[in-house]
Amino acid sequence: MLNHVSIGVADIARARDLYDAALAPLGYRCLDSGEAHLGYGADAIGLWLLKEEGVSPGDPRPGLHLCFEAPDRSAVAAFHEAALARGGRDNGAPGLRPDYGADYFAGFVIDPDGYRIEAYCGG
């Protein structure tokens, strides 16, 4: 169902300190890192921590992002269209996102409560 989860954080270094320690016993490690992101998983990234301006500790909405696995590109488009028809706000029309990966096809929506949701398919 979920392809990955992204969490907005105020301080990447502080987040890495906690997540490196807490996820190691579960068999997960940091697979990708940069000044504004960390990616955790075993063989593939399933959790992203993203530096977001204005995120305060205890405020989950601005940084919470859920990505749902879609079977194909038409399902991504249908997800986006249905969400907009039911009160969602466009946060990125369905399309290729080459900066995420050569075959990364996704559509993005902000739900009525401010949560960011995405449908994705690859290949």
C-alpha cells in the first residue's frame, strides 16, 4: 500500500542521531543523506526525513507525506483526479519526476487537513 513515508524535521543532524540509533536494531540504516534529507531502509528507502522550514517539534502536518503505490500511470492520474474532485488541492499534476528517478511517475495532492499525499508508479 505505502511506497514510502516522508517526515518533515527541523534539524537533520538531530534527527539522524535519533534515527540511526533507533532503527539500527530493527535492521534499517541510512542509505542516502544530504544537507536537507535522510533516507532509511534495509535494501530500499522507505522512510525519508526532510528538512523543512517552519517545522516545529510536535507539529506533524507540515512535514507528513504519504506515498501510495499505484499499479500504473493511469491509476496515478485517477488518484489525482478523484482527490481533487473530493476537496483536495493540487500539489503536482501526474507526470514523470526525473529528479526523483528516470521512471518515477507521480501525482501529488494536499488533503483538506493539510496532509500531503502522493500516488506513485515506476517503470
